[in-house]
Amino acid sequence: MRRNQLLLALQIVQADLAEVKAISVPFYNASSSAVSGDLGAKEGPNRCSTCNKRVGLMGFKCRCGNLFCGSHRYTDKHDCPFDYRTPGRDAIAKANLLVKAEKLDKI
């Protein structure tokens, strides 16, 4: 069983290496930086979507897709547009199936 796991891990690593080799890196020329300024643009630091405070590693991702600091992480603090009711209802409907008794024959 251990050998199967190792073979599977080896196949995954080899597949990842094949993907890495397939990716080509464009040549960066100093004279082309004046033409296209967005080529080497880095993503800025993680910031709270409400107060724009830097959150670093402690940022909280919400179901609405935004990143928030510790004080704005709750849905009522950042006016979250995500509808929590519908997924909750769907989960309850899947968990509690309808139980219905068979009809009795009339005498």
C-alpha cells in the first residue's frame, strides 16, 4: 500500500514538472519597459476592503470574495452582499428528506 502511495505521488510530481517545463517565460528587455509598464507589476499588500488597513497574513476571506481585517470580518460589520439564507435552506433540505407514509387501503 505504501508503494502505491509513493508511485501516485511520483506521478503527480512528474505531471507538475511537465507543466512547469511547458510554461515559457517571456524575455524581459530594458527598452521594452518604457513601452509596457504593467509587465513587472506586483500585486499590492493585502488590505481590508472596508477600511483599507493592511492585514498581512491575518486577513479574513469572506464568502462575498473580499478580504477584511479583524474588526470588519463579520458580515454585519462590512454589509456583506452574500445571501447566507439560500445555502442554509439547501443544506437543510438535503439533510432532512421528506418522510411520507404509504396510504392505507380503505375497507
